Amino acid sequence: MESTVRERLAAVHRRIEAAAQRAGRDPAAVQLVVVTKNRTVEQVRDALACGAYALGENRVQEALDKIPQLPPGTVWHLIGHLQRNKAKPAAQHFALIHSLDSERLAEALQRAAEADGRTIEALLEVNVSGEESKFGLAPDAVEPLLAAVARSFDRVRIRGLMTMAPYVPDPETVRPFFRGLRELRDRLAATGYDLPHLSMGMTNDFEVAVEEGATMVRVGTAVFEG
């Protein structure tokens, strides 16, 4: 019999807990962001009813289409690339933006936040693997952007780092990329930056990411399809 969303969601939480325990970590320190890209409103409602808390969307417009049809107070994360011309709606509707990758985008978010009288929380996206097809900062560009944001944009608060690993059959292959992001965060923390969050790991590799220090994992397929 096909498993239900509730069963699959519970299974993902068990896998997160087991991975955290293997690494000697508190499982409660890892947040599951349920990825709803290309899912119907009915599927998203099911996930919320089964205990999903934070939802992750790749595109601003797809989230804007869903938000009015879902319960008020639903927590949305933007996990995909953000264009500057979408900064205003992103600032209005997302609790956390995982994909800040330039000073120009930070400036656009600052303007949007000023207009709404709020503060934007974001993660810096880092291209640890160096793949040309992926967005994100080179690791050596992270500290200069952190410094620029701290200096110039008082309504943009950087809460950590995010990365996307290459998709490979064996998740052990990408462990060095997750470890690299954690080590980068630790080096920056040693110089005074407060970066509590590491967003890394998806359906095919989230357990390795948790073992390497992820505080947020972005999982959709394992929740909706098994």
C-alpha cells in the first residue's frame, strides 16, 4: 500500500534524528524545510495538516500563487535564486531567504525592507562545489559580502550560509562540500560573525548534511513521493 504524506514525513524526521545522533548532535537543532516546488495546493495542505512547519519554494511567483490559498501564518522560505526585481514580494512574504548572493541583491532587499518597516533575514548562498551551473558566491567572496551587508544594510540580517551539492548517486561523494561549508562558517564565526544556520542537504543527501552540521535541510521528494 502506498505510504501517506504523514508516514513519509515521519520517516524523514526519523532519518534526521538518526543522522543527528550518529554525529552526537541534538536532533531538535535540525529544521526540516518541506520543499513544495511544483506541488499542488492540496498536497501542500496535506503536508501542513501532517505537521510540516516551514515550506520552501524555489520561485517567488509560485509561492505568491499558493499563499492566499493556504492557512494564514504558514511559514515560507525562499530556497531558489532570487532576482532583484522580485525583492519586494520576497521581502513581504518569506520568513527566510536562503539565496542572497550579491551586494546588489542585498541593496534591493534593504529598500524593500525599509518600505515595509521590517527586517529581512537571509542566508548567503555559497557555491562550494564550484559548479558553473550553480548560483552562489565563491567561498572567498563570503566574508567581503558579510562585511558589506553589516556596513551598509541595517535591515538585512545574515543568519548563516546555504549551499547546493551536486546531485550524485552516492551521497558520501558530496560530504566534503557540506563539511567545507561548515568549516567556512566556523572560520567566519571565529572572527566575530554570528552565523547560526547552515542550510544544506536535500532528499538524496540530507542525512550526510545533518552529520556534517546542517541546521536546515530542504526535502520535498521524500515527503511527497517516498
